[in-house]
Amino acid sequence: MDALRRNSAKIERSQLYFIRLDEQGEKQYAGDPYCTICSKMALDVRIGEFVLWHEQGICVYDTKEYNARSFRFFPK
């Protein structure tokens, strides 16, 4: 949100990198796309891609794909 306020022109088509940290600050795999709030906000400000660290390696998702996957994450 700070980047949006300060440099919104630089956000369009940018990449957002995501990993998890455990209680000791150690890196953990990101897991599947699940945050619909994040994905909708990223679409609104035109972030280009989400980059997640998975067990099989780094995965890059187009923001539209990440958004669709995040909505499929939760059972109906």
C-alpha cells in the first residue's frame, strides 16, 4: 500500500514475491494461491505477476491466473 501511495506509476506490471516465514524466521514454502483479498488488490493496481516459492521451485503466476486460483482454493 505504501508503494501505491508513493510510486503508483512503478507498480504497473511489477512482480510481487511471496514466501512464508516460520516463528524462527526460517523460510517456508508459500503454498497454493489462496488470498482473494491480495489477488483482487493486485488486479486493481495492475501488478503483473505473483512469484511464489513452492516445493518444486519458483512459480510465476500472471495476476489474473493467481486471482482465479485463489478463488478456487476455498471449497464452496
